[in-house]
Amino acid sequence: MKEGQQAPVNEGQEYDVEVESVGEKGDGIAKVKGFVLFVGGTQKGDLVKVKVTKVLQNVGFAQVVKKLDKLDRPEPKPRKRFATVNPDEMEDEEPEVDSNYEDTDDFGSDLDEE
């Protein structure tokens, strides 16, 4: 965080976070908007609701409010699937050819003439 920039969290606020790693002293490390929060009593991979207890210039501290089964994030949009085409349907179709272009064997030969 740049000097003079305010932390994106405030004391008393609650967030749903995933503990990304564990610090030297055994506290879990989570991030909110890139801001590091130390969360005691957690392990890497834990999903928890935390309450921010202290905010310093570069880091903050939080306590676990409750363990979560999953983070409250919007579900990803379903991917569109390609249509399945029967091979029999493909046999009858000819590729569309643009009559404005001539098929030649010297493709790219003009590039060598620089």
C-alpha cells in the first residue's frame, strides 16, 4: 500500500475470507482488496467470516466470527456448449468459397522479394 493511502478495511467490519497461508507466528493470512489481515486460530484453506479488530498502516488483525462452508461469491455464469453435429449432416455441406479470390501456389512468395 502506498504511503498516505488509507486501508480498505475498518475496525469492526466483517468479511468472508479464505486463509491463503500461515505466518511465522502461526496466524492465518487472508486478504481483503489486497490488504493483508492476520487471523488467529486458522489454517491455510479455511473459509471464515472475520471481524477486523485492529488496522495498522500496512496490515490488519481480525478474529473469526464463524467458519463457513463456502465463500459468498456470485456463481460463475454457465458456459455455452457447442452444438453436436452428426457426421451424416456434415457430408452434404460444401465449404463456401469466395469467388473474388484466386487460389494460387505462390502464397507468401512476394514477401521474400524485399
